Amino acid sequence: MAPTSPIFTKIGIIGAGVSGIAAAKQMRHHDPIVFEGTDTIGGVWSHCCYSSTNLQSTYRDYEFSDFPWPAAVKKEYSFPSHLEVLDYLNSYARHFDVLKCVRFNSKVVALRYLGGKTTTDKMDTPEEYGSLLSGHPVWEVAVQTNNSDEIQLYNFEFVVMCLGMYGDVAMMPEFPEKKGPEIFEGKVLHTIDYCKLDKDATSDLIKDKKFPLEKPNQSILRLLLSSLFSPLLRQAASKLMESYLLRKLPLEKYGLKPEHPFVEDYASCQMAVIPEKFIPEAEKGNIVFKKASNWWFWEKGIEFEDKSKIEADVVILATGYDGNKKLQAIMPESFRSLVDYPSGLIPLYRGTIHPLIPNMGFIGYVEIVSNLHSSEMRSMWLSRLVDKKFKLPGVPTMLDKTLKEMEVMKRTTRFYKRNCISIYNVNHNDEICEEMGWTAWKKKTWVSEALSKFR
């Protein structure tokens, strides 16, 4: 069916996960339209969770600055369940009247650039980037509603991408020829498929089955330290944390002790909370570990680089998600290469603006221990930028600063594969606050301020 006549408004937001509702709340005075492909807000909290999924940080580390958790959660739980997180996000959206902005079951299928200038034209004014609201349509967004054949077009002055880095698109391993899932006689699932199974389907899948769960070689650890900005202090803290974890957990017993410093996992956001009863189940022999860099399929299961084999009926791939593919799928071809960087990195100024993509912002593409805080801070920054409360530097300055920051972070860990700013989060937030015209100091004296960086 042919598209209907375009609807024009100032701001469009794609995605109603944590980042999307944070962006909508900060820009609600512009009456943005938020497109959500499903029937509920919450993103991965709604669509990619297991019944046992909990926050991997305490509620204090996953709380909007102006909307506290309910007293019952504070009193009873340290790590809220995914259902409690969903309740919290829905309460937030209702409290700030964000739901009225959301168009549910509205999947964005394509974007078209309507601006007369190319991305490189902004290079002609190196001192200043210019306004994000141009007064005329810049982006055309094609939306499919309720899985129908009808396409509705929307025109916006500014578009905010909040598609998220997780869920929807599985990141699949590559295998040698004739050693992939096609030769395996059992069943292969990605975790994105497994999490959608109901209780009965899950029981049927695992009943009387043997199966390994394949995951890239990462440490199953949780960091208990906040952002440390001194390399010397980071190294000392890393050693202390490694010693603590080795005493607390039987990592050496099961061959799980990393060969790299602990701080490298933190610097690359490769951290996770050990599930409840995980170690006791390992002690019983119900969880078996196999450390290997390379593996592939054979007819009856998995083969490893040392030629050892494991028989399996079911193989579950916990190999992550490819958020960049979601962006590339709807971006115009002329912009696609700008979000297709090696290892999933996108050069975003302040984690939000791509200097070469006009009139577009990105929220939720920077990782820290608590991504909610990152999304809220950058939503505040972007809202004030849209309202012309401050100005951006020119494209060359933004590109230079962003690429230099990425190089610094890459030197912190050999595993730097995405926009993880965990070690530099305090510094980033201070710079963002200063750019918005806010004081970055939280305490009255420099001694108290310095000590607060470690909290």
C-alpha cells in the first residue's frame, strides 16, 4: 500500500526502552513522537528477560535523579527483579506523562534524509556546529503499524535514535566451512530465542537433554568499585579486587581465573553478576566449565581447539547482540557507513552526537555499570542542546576530541569493543555538566570532592 501523506512535527524518538523514555521525558515540552515496535515500554526489560533476571546493580545505582524507587523495593531488595524494573519504568513514564508521546506497535522501517546539505557541508563552519532544530523537515521516517501493509510517513526536524545495543539482533559466531550449526544433529538456539520460551517450552527443551552453553571467554565477575581516574590507583584497586574475588570465589578451581588484570574487564564493560546458586550448582557438577578460544560444531555436539569433544542435544549461544545492525537496517545508505565502525564502535561526541550525521542524536550507545544514569545524563544534555542553552564546537573539533577519547579508552583494555566509559564516567559527567553550564562539583571542598570520586 502506498504511504499516506507525511505528518510533520519537531522531534521524533525511535525506541521506548530506558533511553527512549528518558529522552522523551527531557524533551516533552516539544511534544515528541516516540515510536515503539512492540506493545509496551521497557526495551530489553520487557522482551529479553528470564523469570530469574534481576538488576546486576543495586536499585540505588539504577534510579532516575528525580524519581525514587518505591519504599517496598528499597526495604526488601538490593537487586530488583526485571518485573520490578518494568513497574518502576512504567511508573516513571506515567508520572511524567510520557506515555502520551508513545506510538505503540509502530515499527520504523526506514529513514530518508530530506536536508539539502550533505554531511560534509558542516565542515565549512569549523568554529560552530549550528542549531539542531532547523525549522523545516530534515528526516522522513517510514513507520509500519500493527504489522499491516500500510506505511505512515513522518517528517521531523530532529530524530533521536534509542534502538538500544541489546536484543532483537543476535550476534552469531563465524565457523569454518562445514563446521557450523548446519552439521549439528541437535538444536541450536541463541539466548534471544531462549528467553522468549515459556515455562512449558523451556521444560520440554531441557528435559533429559545434555547441552553446553557457549560464551566468549570472559570473566564472570562483578566490580564493586566506582570510577577511578588515576591509572596508579586503578592498578592498585584492581589488584585488591582480584585478591578479594580469588578468596571469595573458586575461580582457580574451575579454571576461571583471568589471565589479564581485573581492571581490563571493568574498562570494557565485560562484567556480570554471578546468578544465585551458581557456585553451589557448579560444586554439585551440574555446571561444567570448558575454557577455549576456538570451537566449532560436529555432528553430535561441540569440538574444541584441543580436539576434545562434548556431546550435546541442545547448544545455546550466549554470544551477545548486534545493536549496530539495527541502526544500519533503517539508516539511509549514504549514512550507513558512519554507524558501521569496527567492533561496533560509533564515534559520538559526548556519546550522543555523530558530527557527520546532521539533526540526529543517539541515546543509549554509551555503556557504564548503570546504563540508566548514562541515558538520563545524555538526555538532559541533548535537551538543553536542542533548546540552544549552549552550542557545540565545529565538526573538526568534535571529531578530533571524540577520536582521541576513544584511543585513550582503547589503551585501557585489550577488550575495548564498544563505547564503554566505565573508568572515565565521572570525568565525562563532569565535562557534560560544565558544557551545560552546571557546576560539576558535588561537595563544598576539594578534599570532599576528590573523595566523592571513589564512591
